Amino acid sequence: MAQQALPVRDARLGKPLGTAGLDGEVSGVALLLPEGGPSGVRRPSPITKLAVRPLASRLAKAGRPEGLTAHVLHYRCRGWNGSAADPARDAEWALEEVVRRYGEVPVCLVGTGMGGRAALHAAGHPAVNSVLAIAPWLPDPGADGAAPDPVKQLIGRQVLLVHGTNDERTDPDLSYRYAERAKKVNRDTCRFEVHSDGHSLHQHRSEVLSLAADFMLGSLFARDYARPVRDALAAPPPLGLRMPLAAGFGASLRH
């Protein structure tokens, strides 16, 4: 008997978080793109969406006074799937949906792992103001003759990459090399290293969440960046692309 084709599913946006602005108006959106794998056409595991919820909630809370809303994107399938680049296509759909719902508001794409790659790919959409890629999964351009991922779509965007130096799932050296190429076409690119931390960045979770919130608020709502972020954006390579994320980053901002 012939195998039945899997049903075609649509991408969708998760429920909005943080829509209780002072005047009820949405003035910016954080679009979160979860983890995934290199391949797979089945429905994504719900664990990937749950894993990014604390970050979505933190960003929604930080941006609530400014009228921020946050959405977690639900992919059609769990894999990147080669040239299909399914999560990047889903992100492009989601950006169109954000514009349909909220009008021309600035969007910060926030991706983790495979979602970080999708965020970087989709950055050329006119609604995108900034991109935050956390432990992004990026290909090795020298492997199997693969072409380097594009960077020209980042021109005019604020771009921040964050990676743990002990990440054994996604290679931090590849994210450095990507950031190095991106910096050549877009000076508003920086990268932070979380020393001794792994892929999930559990050891320095509070610092990473604080860094993400600071970058988002500065990019979407023109708030002043924290000094380390300003320094990283201004510094030439390699300094601005290997900026250490200091312990206590979040606590220092509260004083």
C-alpha cells in the first residue's frame, strides 16, 4: 500500500504576550523563533516552544510600558530541510502576519539555535528593525561545498549574536565567522561570548535574558544601550565580536 503523504500544515503565531501597553497600542513586536533540527517534516516538538517561553515572557515584561507584544512562532515542521529553509520561510510569513495585525511597527527577530539562523535569513523583511541570534546554528561554508549564508539582508538592522564558548551543539566559531562577514557590510553588528557556558546557556541565564531585553529595548524603542552593548557595537573586530558577557550583567543595570 502506498504511504500517505503527511498533511500540509500552516505556520501560526502563538498567543500575544505583553499587550497591556499604557494606551493599549502595539508599538513594537518581538517575534521569537524556537529551536529545530537540520531536517524533519513532522510537526515540531512542543518542548521547543516551551523552551523559548521564559525569554518571550521576559521581553514582553521589559517592553510592556513601551507597548511591546511578543509572539512565539509555531513552525510548520521541525527541520531546516536544506534549500527549503522552512523555518526562514515561516518567519517571513509571520512577519507579513505581524504587519497585517499591527501595521507598520518595528520587529525584533529573536531566534535560538536553528531559529537564530532563520532570524538572520529573514532579516531583509522591511518590518525588521533588529535581530538577536542566541547560540545560532550556522553551516560550515567549507563543508560539502556549501555556500556561506547571506549577510547583505542585515544592512540597516541592529544585529546581536550570543554564543556559549562550550557549546557542543552549535559551533561558536561558525557564529564568529558569520558575525565577521556581517560586520563588513553592517557596522551595527556585535557578538557576545558567554565563557564556559553550553548551548542552553543555563549557567548565565539571567545575564543572557538581561542582555536580550537591553538590546531589544534599545533597538525597537531607541533607549540607550547598556555600556557593554554600546562598546561591542562600536569596537572593530575581533573585539566587538568576542565581547565577554560579564557575570551580573542584569544586576548591574538595576543600580
